[in-house]
Amino acid sequence: MKRRNFILIVALSLSLTFAAGCGEDKNTGAAGSTDQQETSENTAQNEPETEDAQASEEPQQEETEETEKSDAAEEQTETEKETEQEAQTAYQVEMVSYKKTDLVDISYPKITGWSNTEKQEEWNTIFENAAKEAAGEDTEDTEGLGALGANDAVTMTFTIQEQNGDILSLTCQSYYNYEGAAHPSAALTSYNINMKTGEKMTFSDLADPGETAKILFAGKEDGNTAQGFTVLDAAGDPDTEITMKDILEYNFIWMEPTEEALAASLAHFDGDVDDYGTDETMGESYVHDGKVYVIFYVSHAMGDYTVVRLD
């Protein structure tokens, strides 16, 4: 009996041990299955993330390509501008002697290398005609004026005051001493060319007539102590003898000078004779080292002309 009980106990123990072993295997299998499921889910989740990353990279790549194209276009535009500017500033101006004798010395400028060949020819014709007129030769505008006398003395000299891709500004200084005249006379004229368009430039293109009139007219009341301008002598130094009051009173000798009349006149400086109004005075202008200079005509005793620099 005891033996049988012992056998039953041993058998029961073995059964419990086997059952416990099987339980551990089942749990282990479940755990493995769970891990595999999580791995599978993670993989499935990563796939959309990869697609989203690829999708977000595409616009960035397109944006980068567009930026590169834009930069390339801007660079090309800048290059084209530089090339155009170089073509405009590549022109040269040489002085040509037209006539030179013991009494006559006339020269004129000639533009070469300008990309605007049509305007180059047009302006060179204007300069050459000025030389012909000074020499007393006929042109389309001066036919029949007569040649120089045997004892007439004429000097004409052009000076480049400003030369760049935007403007060519020249002055022409002339000296005339005709036989039988009461006295010699001098003149200073100017030529301002817009080198981008080839058109003539007037004072209105260089400065504001109204503001300039206000500055200069203030000098009429305050002498040359007023700021904003300097009256120059023939050597280009500040003139201590001629005042703005002298200049304006001579230029409006028929009337009391007014700021309005001066502004209206300045608006037509460098223009054609027909452009001026009844109560306006005539004059010219030029540019030198970035500053604007105004040419006024005065009496022979005052030097025939005077120059005012706008400061």
C-alpha cells in the first residue's frame, strides 16, 4: 500500500513538472509572436515615413533647382549689363586739327568706337561744322556769311569736361579778333551728349531749374556769400570781382531780375534760340567731375562770359 502511494506521488510530481514545462514553452512562443508582430508593425510604420521623406525632398530639390536657375539668369543679366556698359564707355574722343595758320588755330573733337554709329556720325558732323563756321566756311546753316579776312584771327579749342558711359560733356572756347572790330571777343559754349541714347542734354537734364534759380537769386541779395554756388574767373578760381548780382543785372538788363524769370531761362539753357521766352536770358551748361557748371554771357568788360559752379 505504501509502495503504491509512493508511486502515485512520483507520477503526480512528474505530471506537474511536465505541465509546467509546457506552460513555459507556450508563454515563450507568445512572447516571440508579440515581438515579431511589433517588428512587423514598426516596419510597416517606417515605410510611410520613408515615402513622406522622399516626397518632402522632391519640393526642396525643385526649389534648389529653381534658385540655381534664377541665380544663373541674374548672373547672365549682370554680365549683359556689364558688356553693354563696356560698349558704351569704350568710345574715344580725339581732337582733330581743322585749320592752323599764323592767325587761325581751329580744332574739333571726333568720337570713335561708339556702338551707336548713327549718332556718332551725327555728332561728328556737328563738331566739324562748328569748325567750318569758325573758319568762315559755308555749311548748311551758315551759307553766305563770308570767309575770314586776311588779318582776322580765330582760335577754337574743345575741352573734354566729363566722359563716361552716361554723358560726354565738352566745352568749346573761342577767341575772335576781326580786323576793324572795336575789340576782340571770347565765347564759351558747351555740348552735352547722353551716351546711352545719343540725344542732346540740356540744363534741365543736369539740374533742377527752379531750385538752381532759388540758390542763385539768393546770391543777388547776399553777394557771393550765399552758399550753393561759386562764381569762377577765367582760370577756374573763385572770382572776387564779379558777383551774382552783376551777372543777373546784365542778363536781365531790360527788366528787374526775378527768380521766376531766371528759373524759366535755366529751363531752356542749352536749347535752341526759339525755345526761349521774351523775358528770358540765354546760357549754357556742362558737367565736370560730377558737378554742374552754368555759363552766363556778360559784357566784354566783364570778360564776355562767366562760369558759375553749382556746389
